[in-house]
Amino acid sequence: SRSVRASLRRGILAGLRAKKVAVLNDAEAYLKALAPRENAILLAAGTGAVAVGSTAGGRLIRVDGWGPLAGDRGSGHWIGRRALDHALAAHDGRAKGSRLARDILRVLKLKRPDQEIRRLYATPSARAAIASLAPAVVRAARRGDREARAIVREASRELALTVRTALDRMPRGRIRLF
């Protein structure tokens, strides 16, 4: 938030006796370094997902990047969550079993999910563990697993929508994409 950034900026300035300090998230910092004075958009997609745009005039925009509970559509965590949903639905009979479902449960060491799922919830690194499933989903999609292919297609559509939305919020003209 603006107030948090302003507070951090004041504290850093006081502690360093510097004349100027910029407090940015990592995607904003990368974009500023890549395109300091031009219209540009950066899609950062890993565990999370956000599109950050900057205008030649210095205005910043953000699309998504709301975190695993409310956003990051198309991210590694989002992909992993969809795969885990499928694996648990296959386990309890709501979905047809698949190699992807078996692989996901094996990777998470959930031989008996009904008895072991609490362990996943209690793990401090649960978000990272779920995001780490994304490569297995991509591999399964390459092997032809239908459910994995559907998840990867949907993730691609979500990331494209994030970039299109950022483009719509930018001024007309040339825009560099990263």
C-alpha cells in the first residue's frame, strides 16, 4: 500500500541519509530496470502471477498478483492447486482417475489423503509444495494426459487475459512486453 511504502521510504532515507529511495515490489523493480522511460508491461509468472505496466510518464499499473487465496491466476500455485483438486476428486470418486492424479498424490506423499491431508495443511511451506506440482502437470500434459492438458490450457488463457487487461489499461502506442 502507499502508506506502507511511504513509511518504509522515510525509514530507509533516515537510516541511510540518502537523497532518494524507491520502494518497489520485485516485478516493478525489474520493469523499471528493463524499460525505465517507455511504455512497457512485464508478466511475472512463477509461484504467483502479476502483470505490471509502466508508462513513459512513470504511472504504474498492476493486474492480478493478489496472492494464492484471491488471485495469481495461471501461476504455478494456481496450476498445482488445480492438479491437487483433480487428484483428490479422483481419490474420493468425484472424478475419473488418471496418471496425473496418481503422480500428484505420490509427489505430495499422500498415500491415504483422507488420513494425511492434515499434514499438508500443517506444513509451513504448503504454498511452495503446491506450486512445485506445476512441472509435473506440464510433463503430464506433454505425455497427453487430458486433465493436465486442460489445466495448462486454462492457465495459458488466464495469463493471456492478465496481459490483455494490462494492455487495455496502458496508453495507446508502442508498448514493450517482457
